[in-house]
Amino acid sequence: MAPSIRLSPAARSLFDEPLAIAVQGLGPRQQVTLRTSLRDEKGQLFQASAHYQAGDDGELDLARCSALPGGSFSGLEPMGLLWALQPQKPFWRLVKRDVQSPFLLQLEVFEGHGERPGRLLAQAQHERAFLRDGVRRVPVREGRIRATLFLPPGNGPFPGIIDLYGTGGGLPEYRACLLANYGFAVLALAFYGYEDLPKDMKELHLEYFEEAVNYMLQHTQVKGPGIGLLGHSKGGDLCLSMASFLKGITATALINGSVANVGAVVRYKDITIPPLGANLKRIKVDKSGIADIIDALNNPLEGPDQQSFIPLEKAECCFLFIVGQDDHNWKSEFFAVEGSKRLQAHGKEKPEIICYPGAGHYIEPPFFPMCAASMHLLFGKPVMWGGEPKAHCEAQIDAWQKIQAFFRKHLTGKPSGTSNKL
């Protein structure tokens, strides 16, 4: 029997779902190298490989068989060939630009463990999709709002969430649509660098975000009385500003966010929050030219920088802070702890803080490969984001469940144990 790759699900799976990989028809204890390849929409190649030895029966099941040293990872890692994918071009991060098309994953099995791949024994293709069947993607161009709304299948109304990314600008949709697969109505909201929105991030007006909140609150498919906010990095402190000043927000989750306003002036009516100061002399650059910017920002507890601290004690919502303890973008854990102190000092409920040792800055949905370093738009050079690949992958899987449970609890009143997967 010729060797063949057996996948479950066979042809297509959601990107954040596990994929079972096995090889059958090998010789007893045969040594092989497995390789995965994926190209993003810009044509950039990501690859991972691992060395294995088949069992006495010629079977190789990644759920039961450990990878040997010498590849992208070793040990028992059933999903290692996905989370260990690395760009062939330095400082390139995997993002999904068009959520309506899947990523195509190529799997290959080669003979032996040599430096160069041996003879090709088997190959397979698999689609990693972002939209579950029946999820509707609705472009939103109402008033000033530039966004995309994802609605789950079935008759709503559904708990509503606004999803914000960081300093990259544009309109990333992949986290919003993956979240919509689990029964949430999610609005991916652009705030600069997209269509007719401002080209840069010098000044942000909360009235724009208020329009988006009101759009969601008035939508017939969104279950009230309040909505949730989910923000990563700069999107996190924007969510905090929204929760502090705008009405109708019930739950706010930050992924490696800041409790101080960063990078742009924020205005709302007659209120102005200046951006936190920074000292570029505190940036360290290693031999390979990668910058470590973790110490660049000033302390928001000291001097005039206190004006940048977002008054989150004004918020009428519950908070969840997701923290990568190896985040090198900024001091996420310090920010979460100071935010918690501030809330409690004003008699507010203590927020939930979940810390992940070994996780870096870009805590994405499950199975996105960790991005160790990439170009930073504000600094114009590659910066390190931190993280250790295996720990980072495990953090992404756990955080994804915790975020859904948090929103389900606070937006539907259902305890986190009850999953309403579609």
C-alpha cells in the first residue's frame, strides 16, 4: 500500500479548529519528514517541518507520536505543523486579508531526516476556512462608519461585539468573523488608513466610535441592552476610552492593551486625552537590527503623563485583561494591574486578569503562528514582539475560549459552561 496522508476533518476546517494529521502505509519504523506550506494572499510562503518515525505497523498519528529533534519543533505536538509555520521572508506576519477565501495548506511526506528533503512519498491539500457556512458578511458604510458586520446563521438577535485592531490601520476582519462563527454579531471597525478615513493616526475622535456603538445598539440582529468591545494593542486602549465615555457598553476585553492613551490624541466633546510620552533613547537594538521597544513609553503614573491615563473608573462595564507576560511591545501586565488598582480604588469591581507566561504581543485566534518580530508602522523598523512559540500557541487557544466565555456570560447572562456552538 502506498503511503497516504489522512486528515480529519478531511478537506476543510475552520482556521481556529484543530486538524488531526496521520500518515498510513509507511514501512515499519520508517523515518520520514513531514512538511506544511501555506502562502498568504501576497504570495509569501510560510513553512514548518518535523522529523518522525512510524510505528511498527507503518502508521504515524501525530496525536500519539512525538516529533524527533531536528525540525521546527519536537515532542508530542499534534498541531505543531500549523503553529510552527514560519515566514520565508523575514519580519513577515501571517494575516488573512480576504476572509471569504480559505488558506490552502499543503502537506508533504518525505523519506528520511536529511538536511534536504528526500523522495516525496505522499502529499495532500487542506482548506483552512474563516467563515462557517451560513455566517453573513455585511459591509457597513453608514454615516462615517467604515466597517464589516458578521452575523451568525439563524434568527437573532445575537450578543453584539465591536472588534478593534491596533496601529496597522485598515480593516482586519479575520478575528471578527471567527468570533461570529460562535454565535456573536461582530462588527470589525476600521478607524484610520482605510477608504476615506484619515490616512494617519494623529487624532482620534470618540464620536466616530460612538456612531458604531449606536449602530450596533439599534441593529435588529443585535441583542441588547448593551454590547461588548474587544481590542488588541492600540485597539485595547481605544476600547477602554470608549467604555469610559460612551453609553451602552456592558463588557470590554483587552488583549495586551494599555490603560494609558497611546500614539494619538483622543478627543470627545470638550475632553482631550493626550498620548503617553515616550523616550526613543530607551529603545535597544540588537545585532540583527531588531528593536526592543518595551521601555520606550513613559510611566503613566508619573508627572504630566498621568493625563494620558484613561479614566476607566467612569466605565459601567465588566473588564477582562488578557496579558502575554513576554509582551515586548509594552508592559501589558503592568497596565492591567494598574487598571485593576484604579478600578478598585474607585469602588468598582475587580477586573478579570489572565496572564500567560511565554506569550508575546500578538495573541491571535488559535493556530496563527507566533510572530516574533515584524515591521512597526510607528517606528519604521522591525521590532520584537516577544513570546515562545509553543507557550504562545497554548495561550492563544486558552484566551480564545476565555474571551468567548466572558462575552457569553456578560452579554447573554449564560454561565461560561454552556456553549452554544452552532
